[in-house]
Amino acid sequence: CPLGPALLFVKTSQGKEEGRRFYACSACRDRKDCNFFQWEDEKVSETRLAAREEYNRNHQPSFTHRQNVERYCYQLLLPAEWETHSDHQFLCDISTAQLKSPSQLLHPLENKKTNAQYLFADRSCEFLLDLIIDLGFRRVLSVGTPRLHEMIQSKASQEEEFRVRSLLLDIDFRYSQFYTEDEFCHYNMFNHYFFGGEAAHETCRKFLYQDNGERIIMVTDPPFGGLVEALASSFKKLMAMWQEAEKEGHNNQEMPMFWIFPYFFESRILEFFPSFSMMDYQVDYDNHALYKHGKTGRRQSPVRIFTNLTPSTIVLPVEEGYRFCAICQRYVSSGNQHCEICNSCTSKDGRRWKHCVLCKKCVKPSWFHCNNCNCCALQNHSCEKTDAGCFVCGKAGHKRSTCPSLSHT
Ligand code: SAH
Ligand code: ZN
Ligand code: ZN
Ligand code: ZN
Ligand code: ZN
């Protein structure tokens, strides 16, 4: 499809073990956005293949990355082109400073199911960059983190001493207007597809090759609706590219990584990356009403950093209430109490959790042990069970809409 290789899915119906397999778009979960569909065992005629190729060609951006870079020096819309855009909103007199902050200039994409863009609040973005620098990294592979990339680029151009470099991989091709082919690759993180072909692949490979001992870290903040399995498979491929570039160096080590994702995906992420652990730091966003650090009555963000770095090295800001637990050897949020029975700081959401002796684990403060369900749940839950696993946490007994890990109560 226009977004690169499709993924193989399986349609299961209740009770049936084996479902029929089909290919669909890797990135768009809504048929309205990409209607590619093909049964695995379906024969596709030459004419249909040709039509499909033609369709894919027509659905690529109208300018190449190179053309976009050349246009940048003048105006993003050349005067001769204004007329055809006369019914669009436009901004004139764009300053150099604005060109350096494309994420502020562009409207965040809002498509809920595929590529909703949630931009880091400055506070969180600065925290991430300071942490990266304090940990000794000098190169950042920014996968779906345009605002972090932008902060690095802008500091690099303003501060002489600043030595950090970044390469942005993102599906939002609008960024090709602001960054050269060495700074941005048009990339789909659900199928590890470089739209720029072998040349873009090579750019990324080169970036991963660490000359003069500069350490590299990958930072990614994928759309939350995305399939964890598809993301993990792409990230493993990026890690493998790093390992190949790093032949003599760290044999058998993993490329350091920050995967930014909601805490309720913890078990899914650990399934694919057992070496990862979840940090308590709450990542805040600018344009996300729920996940924003409010002026009054702050809403807690469910978004965390997952990393394969040693937890004790991830220093969280004391002025925001984080403290170090000497037993767990990691920084935890202020409300996170060390449970003597679990022998761990068990809160996932920042509130103080309570230990249930029957469940033999700590649970959310609002939960009670239900003897029907034989586990802890909200007091007003319904005890019915369903067979299929929940899309969010993978557990049986409830659907996505009623997943206990999503409840904020
Ligand atoms: N918090 C980050 C932005 C995260 S929003 C920041 O402020 O820098 C998710 C990002 O992933 C967006 O930039 C979006 O364009 C990108 N994205 C969405 N789907 C993608 C895909 N299939 N492949 C690559 N990038 C994708
Ligand atoms: Zn602890
Ligand atoms: Zn406990
Ligand atoms: Zn219980
Ligand atoms: Zn129950």
C-alpha cells in the first residue's frame, strides 16, 4: 500500500481457533484512511497489481525530499503557487526562528486512529534532553519524536559548545521541508519501511555507525493505538542495524533505548524486550488535554519511559517530588511507597497502592477484592467474563472499553 509493506493479520471469531489471514495497512487502523485489503491465499491478477502500483505512485508526496529541501531557502509556498491554495489558511512572513521550530508551525496531525501527534511539553522535552546528555550520549536516533529532534537541532545551531546530533525518522513527510536528507528520513515504524529506499537506509546506517566513540541512544514515542508487536519488530531491526554497524565494539549489547509509552502497556513491552524496565517519570504533552500538567488540579499522565539502561542511572527531578528508593535502586514518584511484602515500589500511576493478601500483590487504591472474580477490581464492576483477551492488557475477562488498567478511578 502507499505506506510500504502491509502486515499479516488474522481474523478470529469467537470460539474458533484458526482464523483466516489477510494483509492490511501497517499504520492505518481505519479502512477510511487506507483501504488496502488482501486475503493471504488470494490470487491477484496482473491488471490489479498494475493498478495498485499506479495507485501507490499517485499517493506519494508531490515533491521529493530533495525538492523540498531546495524550496526551503525561499518559501514553503512559492508565490506562483499561492493561487491554488487561496482557500487555505496561510501564514506569511515566516521568520528563521519559526523555520527552526516546525513542530510549532505545523498543525499536529489529528487522525485519532493512526497518527495523532502529541507533542512533548517543554518541561518534559528538556528533561529528556538533559538526561540524555548527562548519561553521556551524543547522538540521538529520534523515531517519531520531532519535537526532541527540533530541540537538539536548534541548540546545535545556536550553542557553539553543543555537540549532540539527531536523526529524525517519522512518517510525517511535512518535516522533509525543514530538514535535509541527513537529518530526516521518511519512515514507517510499523513495518520498518524507509520511503527513500536504499539511500535513506544508508543514511540511517551511517548515523548509527559511531565514529570517535560518540554514544548513541534511540528515543521513540509511537502513537498509543499502535500494535506493540509491530513496533517491537521494527525496533529490533533498528537495533540490529546498530549492532551491525558496531561490529568490534559492544558485542551482544543492545542499543540503548527510551521507548515512551503508557504504563498499561508494561507487560506487552516486557514480553518483547525483557531487558527493559519502566521508569516512574510522567511524560507531559502540550496538546493533550488529559496528559497535561495543569496549572491547577494536575491530571496525571499515564505515559512513562521504558528503557534498557540501568534504572539507578535514570535520575528523576527531585523538585517534582521524585525520590530514590535504595532497595529498588531506582527513582520513584513521591506517592509510590515501597511495599514490604512485594519488596518493591509497586505503584504504576503515581498514587499510593495497597497490598491485597489474597491477590498476593499491590493494587490500585480504589480497588477491592471480589470473591466472585477471585481478583481485585473496582467496587461497581460487573462480574461477567468474556473469552477473548482485552486489546490493551491482553488479559481475559473484559474488553478494551472496560480495561481496568485504563481506568483513572
Ligand atoms: N512526543 C513526540 C511526538 C509523538 S506523536 C514529540 O513531541 O516529539 C507520534 C509521532 O509519531 C508523530 O510525530 C507522528 O508523525 C509519528 N508517527 C505516527 N505514525 C508513525 C509511523 N507509522 N511511522 C513513523 N512515525 C509515525
Ligand atoms: Zn522500592
Ligand atoms: Zn505489595
Ligand atoms: Zn485482591
Ligand atoms: Zn467480580
